[in-house]
Amino acid sequence: MVYLRPLQKRSSQNQSANPLAPRSHPAWQTYAGIIGLLVLMVLALAGGIIWYNMRKSTELMVAAAEHQMEETGAKISDRIRLLYDPMYAIVGIASQAPDIRTLLTDNGAVKMSMLLRALRFYPQILALYVGFDNGDGELFSVNHIAGETRARFRNFLGAPGNAAFASRRITSGSNGARVEHWVFFDENGIEVGHTDPVPATLDPRQRPW
């Protein structure tokens, strides 16, 4: 008689004893390895995209900031030029007038109209000052006081409501005393009021100009 069961048992024992025989792995380990590899690939790809976007965003922000700084610098330069160019022109024209001292008297209406026209034409200039080097500390100034932004200054001076310009005049009398008073003009340059002379509180000789 032939017995098959002992032969099968011996064959299985020999197979388990062989270390070179292939072993079977569970399927979930294979799936887990593949999924882990895919996750690493996705993370690496996403990290690279994020890093690239951050780098490009930084470069764009720096370029935009530099462009904005250039534009701001150009605007500031233009505004400074708009402020100083007319002042240079006005000072140059006024310095050529031989009778500029008449601004301190009622005979300076022609020069006064020129200064008022300049203030109307250049709204960025709020005031013009003319000082004299005669040693008496005389001073002439004209201020643009029209508009709501200058309402507090008008109230401080006690100017009429329709005053658009205020002229400050500091002169020295025959006794050597320095006095000042204000004269107010409307938008057309017509006098609309004035203050009484009082002792001068400003001495242009003490100013660095």
C-alpha cells in the first residue's frame, strides 16, 4: 500500500526548512509602500511649487516697491520744483525793481498787484517776505489767507470775511520805534480793512535769512 500523507508532510517540512525559498507578503504592505511613495512625491512637488511661488512673489513685491519709490521720488521732485521755481522767478523779478521799498507805503500799489497776482497764480505759495538791509529792521510780507484751510489764520488776524490777502508791514518811525500793522485785500486786490499800528514783535534782523 502507498501512503500519501506522510510524503506531503515531509515535503512541507523540507520547504519550510529551506531559507532560500520565496516567502509571501501581505497585500496591504505593498499598498502602503506605494501610497507612501506617492505621498512623498506629492509633498515634494507641492513644496517645490510653493517655494517657486514664494520666490516669484518676493521678486514681484521688491520690483513693485522699487517702482513705487521711483514714482514717489519723481513726484516729490516735481512738487519741490513747482514750489521753488516760481519763488526764484518772483524773487528775481522783485530784486530788479529799483523802488521795491515803496511796498512799505501806499505808493507801492503796482508792486503789490504783482505780488498778489503771483500768489493767485501759484497757490502752493502761502506767503512772500521782503526784508531790507537798512539796519532799521523793516519788513514787508503778504500772505494768501483765502479758503477754509486758512480760516483760523484769518480769525487770528481779525481779518474781514472777504479778505483773501493779508499784508504785514513793519516800519520805523522818526523816533526810531518800530511799529507794525496789517492791511487786508480781497481777491481783486482791493483793500477791505487794516489794523492800527502796534509795537513790532518781529525783528527780521534776528532771522537767519
